[in-house]
Amino acid sequence: MGLPAEPVPVGQRADALFASGVEPDALREAQFNHEPTPLILADTFKRFALHNELSRFIEQMKSLDPGVYAQADPVLQLDLLKRRGMLPSTSPLRVIDAAGRTLWEDAAAGNRRTIVLSANHQARGELLEQVLYTLQGVDPELKEFPGTPEESLSARAAKLRQYLGDQVEVFKAAFLEERYQALTAADGSLEGYPKLPAR
């Protein structure tokens, strides 16, 4: 069946169609008449895609393989640290890559600390380790973070990845809804459809 180009695996498309409530015959008729994909089906695909995105992030963060956790979304990692109150408000962070592009920036005012992630840091998944290294200048014991001062930064970064993965897993439904609302607000996809169910 022809479906919207959302990043949803083929194996999930029938589930998404069922969850949307759109009848297969109605979808085939819409396609035959060259009508747009029913909005409720496109919306369901968007939710499935977001669910997959969060599931992938959890798997990446809980992996022990640097090649896997290096792929975890750095913006989401830093946003989580900020929201859990683990980043100092008096020394906001700015993270840039080797080319000087800003990957993430804390909007708080203060004496900003900049983290430069080299290509090697990114390839080895050392974002959190570099964050901890930088924050030692504010709190040498890193009291807000998992682990003890006696442990290496690498060991504490590993515990921090597990912690962040657990947080997303526990609050997955809330994260999904929040990201869905942000996405639909950005693309205006719900404009004109005030009765579309939010599920």
C-alpha cells in the first residue's frame, strides 16, 4: 500500500494503519483518486516515527559499544542534563564541533563555558565525558552526577549514559507527546483540524 514517506519500517506500517482507524479500502480509494493521505494516518505515522526515535536513543545510550552510543542524539542528551538540573545555571554550557558549528547552547545567562568536540571525540562517543571534564571546573566532585569522585570520568560517563537512557525509558510517553507537539507546531500540520484526536 502507498503510504506517506515517514521513517517507519515496512513491518510497522500495517500496525500504524490499524491504529489510525483508517480502513484499507478507504485508503486504496483515496490513492486511486489521487487524493492526499488521510491526515489521521499521516499523524499516526509521525507518532510511530517518534516512538522509534526514542526507542533507538534508549538502545544507543544503554549500549556498551562506543560505535553505538556515539550515534545517540547529542542535543537530546544535553537537554536531558539541563532538565534534570544537572548543569550549573551559573556557568552555562555551549557545545561546538571542530568546525565551530554550535551543537547545543544553554540559554541561561552567565560566564559561558565552551566545549569543543573534535571529530575523534564524536566518533568515540565522548560527549558526556567532555561535559564532565568541563564541569569539574565548577564542581570537582561532580556531585550532581552518578558515580564517585574516585572513579574515572570514563566510568562516570558510562553511568550517566545509563541514567539518561533509563530516564527516557521511564518517561517515554511524556517525551513522545512533547516531541510530537513541538513537531506539529513547527510544521503547522494540525492547523485547520482542531478535532484531530491527540490520543
